[in-house]
Amino acid sequence: MTTFTEALTPTKSSKHRTVRWTPCDSGTCLCTGKLVIDTDRERVTYGLVELPTTWAGRAVKLIKADGSGECYDVFAHEADPRQDRCECKGFERFGHCKHTAALRAIAFENKWLADPRAFAEADTGSTETQEQQPATCGACQGSGQLPGPRHDAYGPRPDYPEFVTCGHCGGAGALTGDELPECFRGCGSSREGCPF
């Protein structure tokens, strides 16, 4: 697996902060990838699961990989960092945190996090009860593949794969509802086989 590394802006509490992002390209895993945040005081590893949002930005659930079940819902606004949100104590106290900074770095600044924009249900116009059809995967737009990580911290890498299997739908191109991770409904739950 490819890992991307980025230095984050220093803060008063931590002069040296970095984020490491490893996208999950496993067909059996429902997390989007592994996020490691290093500060002067600690290194914390999270499983990252993309959450659907209709707001102008990205929403994720960060689940600590230490087995504690501790998790945070994090939102980063596309254009205005003042609209970022996180459930952690640091954000509640200071209005910013390492989680929102890390999400901004991987989603907007470096574009390492693929952008699934089609989570909304389509309006069929019918009021009759219909059998639920699989929804097209918003991450891969139904193709079952995502662009591969062609860049890392050192620049372009033509030797990396051009496409990888979509981790949201497992390459099927559609979501039936069975693919939604348990961690959407509560902290600490994850599917067996997740490498993170």
C-alpha cells in the first residue's frame, strides 16, 4: 500500500505535526483508509470512514485504532476553515484541532482522499413502494475503480497503479446497503478483515 506524508502547520502546543495517509484498496474493507497523526506528544492511528454530506465539504468518522472505541465525526468545509467542525475536546476548546487540519490536508490540499459526491438518493418520481435497487457508488460513479495514488510526498510516481479497486463498493460499482460499515451507526465497530 502507498502511504502519503504531509507536514501540518505548527501550533503552540505542537511545533512538529505530520499526517500520514494510507488509502485502503482492499476489496473486503469498508474503511476509506488509515490516517496517522503525529504531534510532539503522541502518534495516533485512526481508521477513516467517509460519511455522506450535502454540505460543501467533506465529512468523515475517525475511529481510533487502539481498540478503545473512541471516535470523532469531523467536517472540513471546502472553502472556509472557520466552518470546520470536530467532536473532539480540542476543537470544542480552541475552535480548531489536528483532526480538521489532517482532513483538510488529505482532502483539499493534496487531494489524496477520493471525492464521492453522489451519496444522495435519486428521486424516481413514483410514490409506489418499489423493491430497493442498488444505488450507484458515489465514490467511483459506478465504475468499481478509483484513480490510483499517482503522486506521493516526493512527486509524480508513474510506477504506481493508474486505478485501484473502489473501497466503498468493493469494485461492484453499486451499494446495496450491506456495504455500509457498522461504524456509521456507532463507535468501535468495524468489519472483520479491515487491515486498520
